[in-house]
Amino acid sequence: MEPIQKEQFDRMIDRHFRFEAEDDVEGVLSTMVPDVEHDVVGSPTGPLHGRQQARAFYDALFADLSGEKVTSLRRYYGPDFVVDESLWEGTAPGTPFGISGGGRRLSFRLLHVFDMAPDGLIRRENVWIDLASIMQQLGAVPAAS
């Protein structure tokens, strides 16, 4: 992989995460191609297609979760993809994933698989969430002993 391409991918993904932390829907959408595929594994909506469907997802997400930061723990690169393991931190003022957040603090790991377009925009975002950790922190399941 060319170093310039890696830097281009990193800039776009870091920008994407920054907009997510700022609850900036327009900013998030600006990092994606118009016909983006947005797939949060386990979401009842299944994969979403296009910026309009992604917008609805992010509107709901930002009402349920208030992010403060996303820290990338490691990244793996291919010629047109990036796999990113991150730690999300913030609060849960709404009902993320159908669980009452009650404004509690929350942190969980995420695994993103980004397919990147030749111009550096995100063509596909596939997200895997540590839902067990979220459920435990929000009291939906007992803490492990």
C-alpha cells in the first residue's frame, strides 16, 4: 500500500469519527459516497443504502448516544479497505439498541470495516459493536462475577 493512500484513508476515517463525536450528521455524511452501504451488524434495519438512509440511522444514534471521543486502537490496511478497532466513550441519554441509557457513562469497543472509494470517501461502513459490554454497563444484564 502506498503511504499517501494510507494517509488519505486515515484522514477520512479520523474525520468521520470526529464528526460522529460531534454529533454532526452532515459532517458524517460528507465522508461517504452518495450510494454508501451502511451496515451495523445486528441492527434490525439491516444494511442501509444511500446517504438518506444513513442520515436516519445517525439521527437516531445521536439522540441515543452522545459521543465524546473515539480512540483508534489499531488499523489494518488493504488496497481499498481499512479495518479499525476503536474504543467509543460518551454517555447514553436515550435508548441505545433498545436499552434505557439514563444518561449513564458508557464505553465500548467497535470494529469497523471500511471499503474506500478511489477518491478516498467511504463506500461501505460495516460496524461490529460490543453489545454485551453496552448491555452490562446499562444494567440490561448482570455484571460478570
